[in-house]
Amino acid sequence: MRRILLFLLCLPLLMLISCGEEEPLPTVAPALNQTDGTLAPPVVSDEPVVLPTETAVPPTPTPDAPLAAKINDEPLLLSTFEAELARYE
């Protein structure tokens, strides 16, 4: 019973804390022209904007022989598996 009461008392407190005021994002002030104090025109560039791209994951090398299984990230070749299987037959 005490746990439920403690939870019900803490719940509004947590809600109030989480709803705190957000700080406003800083705004960029426009640049002033040094000669006459007016606003400078925006700079236009002919260069295209290059966005970063994700690097492709390099392919993992595959063994020359076919795999029968992968155990603990170790390859088990089909020839090894067949040799062990023939040993038990």
C-alpha cells in the first residue's frame, strides 16, 4: 500500500519536472554592411551543396570451399562435416 501511495505522490512531481521550459534556439543575426550599416545581401554560391552519404559496408570475404555451418563465428567446411559424418557411419 505504501508503494502505491509513494508512486501516486511521485507521479505528479515527475510530470512537472519533465514539462520544464525549453530554451529557445539561438537565431542568426543578419550581417550588417560595414560601409552604410544596411543589411548585406545573402551570399549566393554556384557550388552545389554536398550532403554526407553513408559509407557502404565492405563485403565480407567468403571462403573458397562451401560452408556446412557457422559455429561460434567459426566456419565449418562442408568437407570437414562430411568427413566427420562418414566417420560415425
